[in-house]
Amino acid sequence: MALQQLLFTFNSPENPATLPEDWTHSGVVGSGDMEVLLSRKELGGKVEAKVVTPVNGFDDIWEKVLQRFVDEAGLGNLSIEINDNNATPYIVMTRLRQALLEAKEGGEE
Amino acid sequence: MSHWKENQKASFYEATARQRAFSLVDEGTFHELVGPETRMTSPHLPVLGEAVSFDDGVVTGVGSIRRRPVFVISQEGRFIGGAVGEVGGAKIVGVFDLALQLYDRINKKHPGVENRLPAIVFSFETGGVRLHEANAGLLAHAEVMEKIQQCRGKIPVITLVGSKVGCFGGMGFVSVACDLVIMSELGRIGLTGPEVIEEVMGKREFDASDRALIYRTTGGKHKYILRDSAYLVRDTIGSFRQQLVEVLCMPYDKIVLCRSIGSMELVEEQLKVVATAVENKPRDSKDVWRYYGNEEWDRIPDMEYDEFMEKAVVRPRERRNWKWWQKR
């Protein structure tokens, strides 16, 4: 019943880049949607993810999607914080990519 | 092209709270206060297994319009229907406090320079109290009401309603307690939401699946004819912004003429509207439009914006003495 908190740590790819900004936020916690806060954090090059979700039993899928994003993004020393409200894996991936894109563009919404 | 410029053409109805907040003030001036990076999530939702949000569904910040400091409050309807909880409520009240503090400071330093004094703009998208944290939500409503009263004679508080969820419940009261209301045709203001009326009073009283009925009763055009909304604008962020800029260039004494509550005279005026309704027993909003002299009352819902603005006859306003305000 209570809200779930999932924590993951990923090894970053070789020669990781850092997030162009201190932090970047994207998305709205609507039904079937989520928001993500990417921020720089000194983690010895690793990537840390925290997912807050009302859904149970999808830990493996979260891990896979996040691993894919970490591989794709090529960033290290990164903290990924997600507030989820029943987003599907596809939406999760889209929002993560969006957040990264916004950080690179440096633009606000 | 910057997001700000693109956003001016974007639909206000569909825009997120942050998009609205960022694009209502002058380009590049918006600074978010207690933004998502502060991670101020609701302490009540996790125990109920409800999703939380880093901004608790309210975007607050400050920017400027024509060098005037403008505080912005923008509610996010996608997050629990924009309902007001403890954190979001505190953020809203905090913005009012900051605006009042700034008013005192500027007024002390540069007395009588009205166009540099702060203003507050509140973009509503809410169903009222967040039931998961009902007491805190109710308290927030009361506090905001009090802050609006404290702003009287000092800071213009402008309501914007044109978002998807509309503005219902307790926040329906709050929105019309502000100094001036700007709506789009798609905006809706009401107290009890359509679904709730149907639930309690039955489908014969109010059919919540009848979209046309909902817009006729709570929508922008109706509110404009009734003068609950001072201005009706097109559904783009740019149109809302343009109207807002225009309003903020008006003297304070003129802005507050658009108030619908707050004095004995206004109460009497509202009571007269009620008396008129009792006398004429309208069965539908169309009867009201007809009463106020709209010849093509039956066609009003179908009219395009330009035609409506040209033909709409609005409720005549009582002439009133507003010197009372200046004394404060």
C-alpha cells in the first residue's frame, strides 16, 4: 500500500561525461506519467537512481530501463530521481531522454 | 527560437504549470522559488501509497513584466487534479508573503511609484482541497483567502483560468476573491464540480456527461456575460500574457473596480443578481444570456471568439463609489 522506494547503482560507461547543468527537471507526475530530476553528484563515476512509485513488483524492469538509459547517456557522477505514477517503460525511457535533451539544450520549459 | 517564444503560441489549456509560469512574465525573467530541486514533496501521500511530486503540484516563482516584479503561482492539474495540499498550499501562501514584504520595502524606498510595485498572478488549475490531506488543504485555502485580504489596497492579485481541469471547489471561491479574473472560453469556474452535483442531486439536476451544459454553466463565455470574468481571451499563453500586461499597466484603482466581492456594495450587487435569478427562474444559462439582452443567445456556444466578443452583451454593473478603497 505504501509508496515504494527503489534504489539502484550503475557502473557508468568508460570516459563518462558529466551533466551539463547542476540539475535538470522534466515531466509532470500525471496519471501514467512521471517526472525526473537529473543532478550532478560525486559518486566516483557511478550513477545512482532512486525511484518512488506506487507500483509493486516491477523492480527488474526498472533496473533494465535505467541501465539502458545509463548506457545510452554516457554520463557519470549522476543522480537520477524519479517520481512515478504508473508510467510504462516506454514512457519512462522517453522522459529520461527528454530530461537529458533539455539539460543539453540548457533551456527551461 | 527560444521556448519562451514558442510557448506564446501554445495552448494555455494544454500547457503545464511550469510552461505557463515561465511564459507569462517577460522573456528570461522567471525565477522559480522552491523549485523541484528542493524536493519538497508531500509528507502525507507516501503513507497512502499515492505518487508524490517534487513541486507538490504548484509552480511558484517571480519574474517581471515591464520592469514590474510579478509573483507567479501556477497549479498543475495533471498532478492529483491540481488539488491543494499542505506543501503546495504553503508555497502559495509563501509567495503572497514575499510579495507583501517586497511591497513594503519598495513602497518605503520609492513611495508613490505604482508601476514598480509588485503584482501577483495566480494561474488556477484545481479541484480544490486535496482530500488525502484535507485539513492541511482546507487550512491552506483559509490562509490564501486571508493573504488576498492583506493584499488589498496594496498588491493587485490577478486570476487566470483557462486550463484543462478548470477551477473548482474551494479554489473556485479563491479565484473570484482576487481583484480581477481573466478567462478563456475553455476556462471553467465553479464551486461544486459537475460530477459531484450529479452524484448528489441526480442526473436530472445536472448531467455531468453533457459537456455543452458544463461549458454553458461554468465556462468562460458565461462568466464573461455575468461579469464574473473581466476579460475573455483566446486560448494561447500569449493571449493571456498580453491581457495580463495590459491589466498591469492600469492604475490599481481601476483594476480593483473588477472585484466581485469585498464591500457591502458588492454584496448588494451580488444579491441583486440572485434576486433577478429568483424572479426570472432561468432553466438554463441561455435564459440568462437572453435576459441580459443577447439577441442571438441560442447561438452563443457556437460563436467564434471574434463574433462573440463583438456581439456579447454583458450584465450591466451597478455604478458604485470606490473611494472607499483609496482610504485604505
